[in-house]
Amino acid sequence: MKTHSEKLHALLHEVLPSAGEHCGLTSAGVLHLLHDERRRLHRFRRNIALLVVLTMLLSAVLWRHSTPATAPVASTKSQSAPLVIRHVNDEQLFALLKDTPAALMKFPDGTSRLLVLDQ
């Protein structure tokens, strides 16, 4: 059975590299990692810029189609001619309807009805 100090030495050899082993990345490996990271960051920025441009174009197209193109409407108040009521007698009524076939019926109770033939 291993003693306590032999167990510690075995653990240290597992955790720490020996003097002949190389520990960590070389300068070429570090440069390679930096180059890869720069390429990834450049692709990310290019994709974000492309996404922003596409979003702006799509927004402009949708905004243009969503707003109706209406001509300006001038607001005017409709002025209807004032209604004038005049009382006319039978002769004046027939004069107004001079070429229209019409008849005036008088009933025994005193009321009258105007009959106009529609051609």
C-alpha cells in the first residue's frame, strides 16, 4: 500500500506537467486563435450590418404600401338653396305644369288632390 507522501507525488505528477512536457499554446497557436476570432467577429459584424440594411428596406417597402395615397380633399360646406314655399292658386299651378298632363280633383269635404300623368 502506498504511503501518504507517495500518493501526493502521484497526484502532483498527474496534475503538473513534467519538465520535458510543453505546457500551453505556442505563439503560432495563439496567433491562429486570434486570427480565427477576428474572422468570426468580422462575419458577425457583416451579418448584423446586412440584417440592419434588409430591415430598413423592408420597413420602407411596408410603410409605403400601408399608407394610402389620397389626394388632398378641400373641405367645403355644402350650401343648399334655401327652401321657399309659396302658396299658389289653381291657375298658377297649371301654369307651372303647362305642358304636363295634370288634373285637379276636388272632393265634397273641400280637399283637393293634384293628379299628374307620368309619361
